[in-house]
Amino acid sequence: MDYALAILVSLLMLGGALFTLTAAIGILRLPDLYSRMHAASKAGTVGAGLTFLAIGFHSGDIPTFVRAVAGILFFILTAPISAHLLARSAHQIGYPLYEGTVQDELKSSDDG
């Protein structure tokens, strides 16, 4: 059973690291603020969630696992919402979109 738990924790840690790496690459390579925020909030949240889950399973005790799940819920509730609010604020003050952007759905709602 210890071997199966070690494999599970290793897979969760590897998955979390890969999602976090994807978020970091997205922050470095994507063309504008809005795309970068999307990469950081979505992939970063999944990466941190998988890492918290691995920590919870690795600890072996219920209180630590419950705290890890609480951390996951906190990330799920706060990261996407804060990224959305920051992107909306950046749009309202006039931060430019990438020139390849096809549609600006906030253009009409910010004018009124």
C-alpha cells in the first residue's frame, strides 16, 4: 500500500509541476496581458491544486489533508475571479489588446 501511495503522490506532484511549468511558459510566451493572465490563473490553479492534493495524501493524517483541500478550494474560488477583475480593470484603463485579437467583447460594455 505504501508503494501505491508513493506512486500516487509522485504522479500528482509531476502533474502539478507540469501545469505550473505550462503556466510559467504561458506567462513568458503569450503576446498580451490578457492571455498571460489566463495562463497564470487557469494552469497555475490546477498546478497548485494538484500539488496541494499530493501534500495532503503524503502527510497521512486527516487534518493536513483537510487543510490541503481547503487550500485547493481557496485557489479555485480566488485565482480565476481575481484574474478576471484585474483583466477587466486593465481593459477599462485602456491597456491594449494583442493586434491579432479578433473580437473585443468588453468594448461595448465598458463604454456605457
